[in-house]
Amino acid sequence: MLEFFTKRVIESQGEKGIMKRLAVIILAAGKGKRMKSQRVKILHLLSGSPMLSYTLDLARGLKAKRIVVVIGHQSEEVENTFHEEGIDFCLQGKQLGTGDAVKCTQSVLKNFSGTVLILCGDAPLIKPETIKRLIQLHDSSRSKVSLLTTRMRNPAGYGRVVRDKKGRVSRIVEEKDAKEAEKRISEINTGIYCMEADFLFKTLPKIKRENVQGEYYLTDVVSMAVKERKKVSALVVDDPDEVMGINDRIDLAKADLIMRQRINNELMKEGVTIIDPTVTYIDREVKIGRDTVIYPNCIIKGSTVIGEGCLIESGSTIVDSEIGNGVVVRSCSVITESRVKDRVQVGPFAHLRPETQLEEGVKIGNFVEVKKSTIGKGSKASHLSYIGDTTMGKGVNVGAGTITCNYDGKRKHPTYIGDRVFIGSDTQFIAPVKIGKDSIIGAGSTITRNVPPESLAVSRVKQINYKRVFEKKPEKKG
């Protein structure tokens, strides 16, 4: 029924009209002691992104007039991580409760008139559509305060929502202040609210610290609104996981599982085949084209972009890389900060290190490592080779066991290999060295000087065969 009502509100007022007078406050000052970490809680990663980034993206998606983040512990690190324009930071010097945290924003929002949406920096799973429903309910009901609630089988640790005989919200009681009967209430407060700015900032100074924790509870604004006969509304979320707060690493792992399922489901809806989503780890910033197939136990991280029609086999890891169309990444390969163009084959057991670029049709085979190198169109290094600080032309064939010796113990040196060079197995290039186009390097050579184009370079010790002498064994006596 509520969804039908919400749809009518959107149709009659337009989503843009609902959002136009909105400011967002994100509470993110806590350290997160239960994380047992040197890092503040909101900077812990969830599916590849800091926890706070999810709430910030939600606020931006609402096109809020102001976004204010209340910070405390490790404030400089938080500001440096989220230094984008359009975000105001307010420092809560002492953590004296959620009411005090919101009060810190008053100087920034003193001239704001409209609705204030209050979010939690450690609740990253909340969906945009849920928040929009809350805002729409708040706006259409002309409430002074609206809150998001849910029901839990085990509500321990959460504030309980107390309702009167008519089912209206009367107050919120924190668990430490709750009586036994109140602790049996299953409906809990999520810490997410819509409040009218004039009422909120007029009420905050009236909040007392008369509770077990000696803090200024933002929840007291709800009971004050009820006492003043102001309209209070509540939206109940069906799925408690959506509004879960992350307090420790167990919560973080659970949230990561939920987020990973969402990411994988969205990719599959867009035409990506994920063989086993339960053991496929894809960060939320990753983009993958349709008809690409991802096998189990793959990890795809950071800002990676994968094109259409690719095959990523089991056990492979791709980080911050650009993968073209029709690329095949065989099992157990690692690709980091590299650019791989169309129809390339990588692996199995290959390693592309940062600043590697593979042009179209390149083949990098098993146990080949490439670092800070450009490999030209159609070139192949199929077996057991190391290519570092190298510029390689097109159509080059690299034999098994080839090594570019790029490091002299102090500095790195480049190797240049021209088009269509054929490199025999077990070759070492002692950089810096240049190999001209259409040359052949004999197997087992150690190349220390430049090779002109269209040349045969051989560097071997002359083979000498010695007649084998067998030691005569003494005859056994019977």
C-alpha cells in the first residue's frame, strides 16, 4: 500500500520537487572501538571502497543542497580521503552523543530552510529507493520528524521504538535505558531520520544528558515532537540487513557478502555470466561488458574495466586495469594496473605488473611476467619469460626462457625490440640494448650489444665434445 501511495506522490509532485529543499547530515565521528583497528571505522573497505563512500554517493544521488559530514577520530585522514567539492566537514571534538553531533552542523546549516536527512556513515547498505520513500512519506504527511525503523528477531544493542495504543510512535528508548518490557520490543531505530530544519535546530538545545550514558541523544527529538503535538511518521523497512550498522569485523564481513551479491546480481542482469557468484569477488567500481564469462574464485578490484565477450578463468586477479573485447585470461593469472587490448590471451599463470600495455592479438603464456612494457600487435611470449622495461614491436616471437636483464643493481635500463624479431629460447638481453627489426637471435645467446636490422645474432661458447672415459670396475671374485 505504501509503495502505491509513494508512486502517486512521485507522479503528482515529481521526484525533483521532493528533493529540492534537502540537506544531508552524515554522522561519522566515531572511532569504532569494536573494529580493534588503528584505522577509523568509516575508512574500512567494503567491496573495494571506504565504508563512508556509500553514504556519500547516496547523498549525492539525492541532489541535496548541502552535504555535511560530522567527523571526529582521524578527521584529517577522513577529509583527505573525501576531499571532493560540495562536502562540508564539521568536527565533533568530544563524542557526546548523536544529538551533540547534529548540533555541530548548525553553523553550516544556519541559513538552510527545508528538510534535513540524517544518515549514518557506518550503515552503507541502505538503498536509495528506501531513502526516497522515507523522504516522500515525510513530505506528503507534512511531518516534523520521520524515522526509519525495522523489526529484528534479536534486537539486542539497538534502541527500541515505543508506540502508543493507536500504533503511533511516542518515543525511542536506548537499550541501556530500557526496562525489561521495552527490551522485548522487536521494532528498532535505525538512526536514519528526516527532520524539518527549523524544528530540529530549535529543539537540539533542549536535549538533556539524563541517561545512563550521559550523552545527548538525537532520539529525544522524537519524544519532544510528540509532546509538542508535532507530526511524527515512521517507515518500517522489511529487510533488517539493509539498515544494519557495521560495528565489528563480523558485521563488515556480512555487509561485504551482501554488497558483493548486489554487485554480481546487477552485472548478471546486464549480460555478464558469473558461473558461481558466491565465490566471485568484484568491487563496486568495476565495469564489465556483456557476454563476458567470469569463472569461480576470481577477484576483480578497483577501477577495472573489462570489455565484451571476454573469458576470465578461475583463480585470476585483475586490479585497476583496462581489458579490451574478446580477451582470454587463463587460470591463475594476475593483472595489475595494465592495459590489455582486444583479442589478447594471457596465461595461465601469467603476471602483468603495473604499466604493462599489450596491443591487439598479443599472447602472453604460462609463467611469463611482464613489467612496465609495451608489447606490439600480434607478438607472442608463450613460455617462462621475463620482459621488463621493454618496448617491443609487432609480430615478435619470444622463445621460452627469454629474460630482459633490466637491472644492474642500481638502475633500471630499457630494451627495444623491433618488429618481427625472432628470439630463440634461453636468450638474455643485457639492457640497455636495441634489437633491429626482422632480426633473429640464436637460442642460448646473451646479447650485450645492439643488433642491426635484418641480422642474425649468435652469442655462444664454442661447443667442445670430449670422449667419455669410464672407470674400469674391478672384477668380483667368486
